[in-house]
Amino acid sequence: MKFPALLLEAINQSEIPLRFEPGADEAVAMPVTELIRAWLLSHTPLPRGGSDPGRRALIDELLQELDGSRDVPV
């Protein structure tokens, strides 16, 4: 399953009354997604401070899941 679909499903199951506003689910999901993106990028190893390829690869995979270009592992 894709992360954006998981996030929208969680929003739709919430108590927030968004059902009647077209595009409201996506509008709520966008800042959450951007917050998670910023959090992940803040943990990216700096290129000048020594490389950690495993950590960089994990962050790249998580960002792909966040964007929906990769499935979330089950």
C-alpha cells in the first residue's frame, strides 16, 4: 500500500468532519506529509561530515514511500 493512501485512510477515519468539502482530505494530508519530509531530511547525513550510505539509503527509501513512488512494506 502507498503511504499517501494510508494517510488519507487515517484522515477519513478520524473524527474531523471533512466529508463534505472536496479536496479537504488532501489539504489536511499535505502539511502532515511536508512535516514528515522535513523531519526525515533533518536526519540526512551531511556530505562533508563523513558519509553514512546505509542511513542515506534508508532516508531515500522512506522519502519514496512518503511520495507514493514506493509501496510501504507490510
